[in-house]
Amino acid sequence: MIVLKTKEEIEKMRVVNQMVGEILNILKNEIKPGITTEYLDKLAVEEAKKRHARCAFKGYGGFPKSLCTSINEEVVHGIPSKKRVLKEGDIISLDFGLVYKGWYGDSAITVAVGNIDSEKRRLMDVTRKSLYLGIEQARAGNFLYDISEAIQSFVEGNGFSVVRDYVGHGIGRKLHEDPPIPNYVPSKTDRGPLLKVGMTLAIEPMINAGTWRVKTKKDRWTVVTADGKPSAHFEHTIAITEEGPVILSEVS
């Protein structure tokens, strides 16, 4: 069931999502060769505590940390570790969520570690652009798969592939609400649910340089590309309003 939010509830969601965006910006500014993903996780926890918010991912489905740190060929759900040291030329996806006064926020960014090669740079640029093209379609009167089509057509038009095993989602009083939001069009005959004012969505393209196929590592969490090529991930929580889509997790 898709839960529509009132204007007042959307404002409460804006508060927690702004916190998520602020913390991701802090983490982004710490990214450099030589730091560990464990350091980033601890910093995220400290910043959440300063804001009297709870980290949404810790313990969710058994996930052991508060921040997802996915490096290079890792698509999503990378587990922070003292042993994972960032190197020049890496890219790292940071996926983070908070709960504040009963409302969830969720966002993700991919960050370059020092200088990166042109393929990784283009992959990041295309993934970020695809997110905003998807958001642009999140308007009352459109259909859910209009978002999916905007993302898929742009990504594939640039020679990259869209992960199919993991999708975006509704968000609100739960981290994952209906509807699931694929970044590809799953049906040629169905356009998905009608988009309505009050829907709050976490749109998150996960884009691979090679095949769209993925596999899960032995830790049962870390998802990697099947061919070992790099992957990028960007995510925003948005609300559909009468004026169009509003990005709740974007901070200036």
C-alpha cells in the first residue's frame, strides 16, 4: 500500500533528510587516500548523535554497521572495516539513512578518491545525471515507470547498464515502503502505479560500467558486479507536490 503524506508530514521528512544530506557532505569532504571505511562509519555515527537522530541501517535486516561503503566494483551494501583502506583512483559509494522523530531519511553519493580514470568519472557523471532525469518525471499524473524509463534510456544510451536486482523504494515512517522503484522498465504493457501528490520516494539508480548482473560476496551483504567492472550509486529522497518533485535530501 502506498502511503500519501500531508504537507506537514513532508516537512518532517525534510528535516531528517536534510540531516542525511549534511552528514553525507561531511563524509564526502573526508574522502582521501589512506582513510578506512571504518573511520567513515564512526564519523557518520558521531554526526547522527549530534543531531539526536538514529542511524537507520544499523541492525536493519542484520546489517552490522551504520553506513554502507561500496568501493569500485561493489554496487551496494559494502560493510565498513578497519581493513578497507581507500586508495588513489578508487570510487566509493556512501549510502546512509537516519530516523528522527519517527521519520526516515535516505540518500547516497559516489565519491572519487583522488584522481580517477575517465571511465569512472563518466560512470559517476551519467549515474548522477540519470537520478535527476528520473526525479524530473516524479510528477502527479505521470506513472512510476516514467521514472524508470528516464533513467534506463539515458544510462543505456551512454553505454552503461542498470542493475535490476536492487531498486528504489517508497519511504516515510518505514525505511522501505511501497512502491518499489526499478531503474529499468520491467514491463512493456504496464506503466506502474499512477504518481500522486503526497508520495515520498527514494530514487536510487545503481549503474554498472559493464554487465547489469551482480552477485553477493561471502559476507552475505556486499553486492558486486558480476564482471568486476566499477559501479556507481546516487540516491535522493523526494516528495511529489502540486508544484512538482521536491528533493528533500539535497543540501546546498
